[in-house]
Amino acid sequence: MGSSADDAAAESPSGRPRLLERVADHVLEHGATDLSLSELARAIGSNNRMLLYYFGSKEEVLREATLVAFERYPHLEGALRRLRGGDGPLRVRLVRVWDDIAHPDNLPFLALFFQAFAVALYHPERNRELFERLGGDWVAEVRAVLEAEGVAPDPALRTATQLVAEWRGLQFALLSGAPRTVLDAASAELVERLLLPSER
């Protein structure tokens, strides 16, 4: 049975966002796999009934909480801001993006990113928003920056796709324990290879 506090939360407009924030806290610290609805409810101080009332299923609450968690991504907004309008040539700004991504504060978010992506692959029809957020946003951002630097649209799309794909691979290697020095050098070399001399 739910508590009176939970019953009051059911009628409160802030109840749903508050639960999402709690679930986001939990999955960032503990992950989202091998977790029953009951275990999740207990971990955030709620109950099955409240989670089902607001979200309908465990899968839905985890999907939405993952998106909430990604909105907190440390250093992400700074990375995008420096990429779009920061000082220095494009090459330097792109190298700094990897520095921001690989910041130690980001590691729980990177782990959740790969976990969420793997789970979503089994039900792509339910996870279009997640795929758009995880797969398309960064390519669009980098492409826009390249085009603003004078790169034609088609080469800008190809280069942005390569850069983001490489960063994803480097993130995986980082989580797997690869040395930062090696990953930093790989990122810098990739930027040098992909950018024309006039863009450096």
C-alpha cells in the first residue's frame, strides 16, 4: 500500500518530475539493468503503484529518466559553446571537445549512454526520441559548426559523422580503461586527418 505522502504526490503536478529526478539519480549511480520495478521503487523511496500511475511501465520510467539524466551531462554545454563560438582555430576547438567529453565527471553519464543505447536497440520503435538524442544531436551540432567555417554541406556531414563516431569509440575505450594519453593523441590525430589545411 502507498503512503499518504505518495497519495498526495499522485495529485501534485510536481510528483512526476520529482520521481524522474530520483530515478535519474539512481541510474546514474547504479545503472539501469537487472533492476525490477519493486527494487527501483524502494531505491527511490516510492512504490510500484506510484511508478505505474505516472509512467505505465518500468521500461518507460527508465527511458524518461535516462533523458532527464542526460540533461545534467557535466561539461556538455560548455563543450558545445566552445565548439560553436570559442576562441582559436577549428582544429583546436574540436580537440577541446574530446577533453570535455572525457572529463572524469562525465564517466557515469558515458556508462549510462552505452547502457541506454544497447537496451533501446531491442525496441527501436519505442525509443525514437532516445535514438535522436543519442545518435543525431552531436552530428548536427558538429555539421553546423563545419558549415559555418565554410565547409560544403555534404563534406561537413561526412566529417561530422566521422568525428562523432570516433568520439563514441574513444568513449568506449575510456570506460574500458584505455590510457587517456593514448586516447587524447588518437583524437588529435583524427582531427588533423579529417580537416583540410584551410580549416585547421
